[in-house]
Amino acid sequence: MAFMPLYRRNGRSSAALLTRFRRDRGGATVVEFALVIVPFLALMMGIIDMATLFWASQTLDDALADAARTVQTGQFQSANTDVTNAATLLENLRKQLCTVNGAERWTLFACADVKLDVRVYTTMAAGAIGAPLDASSRDWSANFGKNYTNPQGSSIVVIQAAVKYPSFNLMFPMTPTFADGSRLLQSVQVFRTEPF
């Protein structure tokens, strides 16, 4: 039995078409582009995601440093002398963190969702930070963001700020911290208050 070509067009067999296709280099650029574009875009998305994460982290650091400065100098305490409720004091400090020169601070995260923790210690060695994340539930710790100890003059203070930050890279997401896929951004300021 003779070999019958599977495809015949203008007298050419499918083997001849396959040979011609293999030798033709006219579409090589398109094929190479198709092979390179997916990893390139994934890499670019990862770079952009990491850059915005670092930017958001730096914004949180700067905002906390500004708010901590008011605590360090006693300005925050003197402005809130009539307030004794810890939740109200933390909210007032968060508002201080979210403003710069009287205007709302521009951030890459929801500034209203920042959780703060203020603790006072007698020595630097005794200072510790709280865990904002419950590792078992992958959600906020029950006690984080509820502690406020009023710093007096010459006190050692630890102020901790934490906020959820979404990860935008869907192709190769960073390891999420929270169960909903968000990352934990946190910043800590440790200082001795001035003798006010």
C-alpha cells in the first residue's frame, strides 16, 4: 500500500508543508515574543508590587515617627490631659499619625485602619513589642491596638503601628500574612520622653 499524504494543497503533501514551516523564519519574532512576554510581565508586576510595598512601609515609618515625636516632647499628652479612655487616646494618636501639617497624610494604605499600641517601660531592657498577628487564625491579635499607657516625662516608650496592606500581584503573590491575602505592615518607635 502506498503512502497517502494527509493533506494536499496545490499538489503539495503535508510533509512538504511541515518542512517549509520548519524552515520559515518569518514568524520567529512573534513566537519569541510570546515566550518572553509572560515571564517579563510577571517580573515587572512583582517589581511594582515590591516597590509599592516598600513605599507604603516607608510612609508608615515616617507617619509613626512624626506622631511619636509629639509623644516624646509631651505635646500629645498636654493636648489630651482631660482624656482618660485608652481607646480615645489611641484614636487621637492615630489621627495625629494620619495628618501632616494639618492636612490628611497621603498613604498607600487605609490610614483609618492603622492599629496603634503604646507601652511604657522602666528600662530599655524591659521593653517589648506586642504581636499584632495571631498566627493560628491569621488575623489581628485580640489585644493588639487596645493598649495605651500614658507616658510621663523621662519614660521609655514603645509605640507600635500596624496595618493591613493588600498584595496586588496575582500571578506570583507574596506569601500573605493575613488569611484574606493581605500583608502586615508594621513600624515601631522606641524612645525616652523628654523631661516635661
